[in-house]
Amino acid sequence: MLARIYKPARNAMQAGKARTKVWLLEYEPETPRSLDPLMGWTSSDDMRSQIQIEFDTREEAVAYAERHSIPYQVFEPHSPALRPKSYSENFRFDRKIPWSH
């Protein structure tokens, strides 16, 4: 019953940073998922796979896991390297690919 504590990454379909400021605690699956032979749906008998607990900080999530004697593993978030851009870069003379026709 190992738990993962991590900060979720931004969804590829969203431009904003909604739901990326919280820390999640969720359990690792104990049994693999199985396919239903009739419908082909994926199912699991592991009820803990449905639990996701949100925390404001990493320390709160770690304290909760330690208080309830849950073995855990913390995954540090990967923050993208932001490169400052300016409007004038569109008109630079040494661009490799022209931005217009």
C-alpha cells in the first residue's frame, strides 16, 4: 500500500495552471487492471485506486502519510524553464525561419 505524493502537471489541453498548485496523495495500484471479456472495459478490484487526497503543501501531505502510517514516495515537480520573449523577436534579422510569407 505505497502512496505517491506529487504535484500534478498541467494538462496538455489547457493553457492555464488550474489544479496544478495542490499536492496529491494517491495510492499505487496493488493489483493490475483487468479487461472485461464481454464489453472490453477496464476494471479493478482495488478500491484505493479511486482515492485522491488534495493538500495545499508538500509538508501537509507528508505529515498526513506519517500520521496514518502510510508508506509514501514523494515526486518533486518539474517546472518548465521559461524563456522571456518580446514582440521585437518576431522581426529579428537572424531568424532561421521567417515568421511571415
